[in-house]
Amino acid sequence: MTTVDSYKQTPGGLMIVDRQEFCSRYFHYSPGQHVVFGGPSTKGKTRLSFDLMTHIVTPEFPAYVAQSKPTDLETERGAKRLHFREVSEWPPPPKLQEMKMWDGPPPGYLIKPKFGNIDTDMENCARVTARLMGDRYTAGIKGKKGILVMDDTMVKAKIMGLDNQMVTIIAMAGAMGIGEWVFIQKPTDSGRITLWAYENGIHFFFTKGGDARMLKRYAEIAGEQGPVVMEVVPKLKEYQFLYLHRYEGWVCIVDKG
């Protein structure tokens, strides 16, 4: 990968890294680090998150994917591919095969609340998701690490009213080894969690799309690497992402999967 200095020596010449190579060799993730995926809907953010989790999650360091829609094929396919356990309530009922003497626990969970009633679906989903975050926060205090994957962040923050809980995880749980992965379509559409995620994120993945305000916000987050963002993001191909590490100066283009 290249740094901003070498980028300036070869404008427009950022290294394009194969998706699987990036996920397996270059994405160095530590417990408690927060990740931000920025860009419009249907641009591959969910797919990328599962590609990254493939090389991170284990039964000892699981992911918890909170689904917010009745049907989310990309999320459901990703969870199945990684052998996550699908549950509709949290905490889930114990399973015999999760006992250590058998297969043990899965590397992750897809928390998919029951849907089917337009009048109560969001309330029920908010209840289950809030219990998940509260439980994982408590588990973090006890030394149990993991990743909370908050796809559809705007829905969770505004429609479900879970902005405060997600901000608390961002602000407090990182030190306990609980990382939060946040998905933002616009810099202003996701409640306070947008600001907190941008300020506390370590890993950033930006894809093409959105308005000039979004691009400017990405550049502000990137700091000295802002010129890289301004020039490269509009030129990304479909399903490519610009990757930035806040502190270590890494920047590259992650190719489509």
C-alpha cells in the first residue's frame, strides 16, 4: 500500500489491492477498533464488511450482526457463508451443539427479529437490538470482546431511536474490546452516531457516490490525506473502496470482490 507522500509523487497512482488479499493480509484489526463504511446504499458496504469479517471473527471473538429489515439478502448470504447462527431474540436460547464438548459456539450471530406487522415491527426490532447492545456492553466490562455490526445505521438511530445506545458503544466500549462497525449513507442522516463514528473511527472505507458535502466531510476526516480523498473517491469504479487508517497513514484502493 502507499502513503499520502508517495501518492503525491504519483498523482492518481494509488495501489489497487485485490479484495481478498487486502482482507487477509492488509486489514490489521484489533479488538475495540471502530470501523466506518461510507457511501450510498447498494454500493457494496455490507458485502465488504462480511469479506473483512471472514478473516477476523472466531468463536472467541464473535461478530453480532443486527438486521433491521424483513429481508436483507446480502446480510443473510454473508451470515450463512460465515456460519453465523441466526436468532430472532437476544440473548438467544442455548443450543446443545454450542457446548464446548460438542461443536462450540459459532463465530458470529445474525440477529434477525421477527417481522410481519407494520405497526409493531420497528418497535420489536428496536427492543431486540437494544438488548443486544446492552448485553454486549455488559459482556465487555467482564472482558468478553467482539464486534457489533450496525448496518442500516440511520434506521437504527432515527427510526428505532437507538442513537444514544450506539453512541455509548462508540464512546465507551472500544476500551473494553467491543468494536462498532457503522454504515453511513450521508454525513448528516444518521443522528449523533455519525459524528461520533467519524471522530472515533480507526478504519474508514469510502465508496463513490453522494454529494459534494459528503466528499468534503470525507476529506475532513482524512486530515492530511484529504487531497487523496477529493481526487480518488469520484474516480472509484463500482464496488471499489478507498481505505484509510486514521493513525498509521495507510491509504489504498480496495478492489471489488
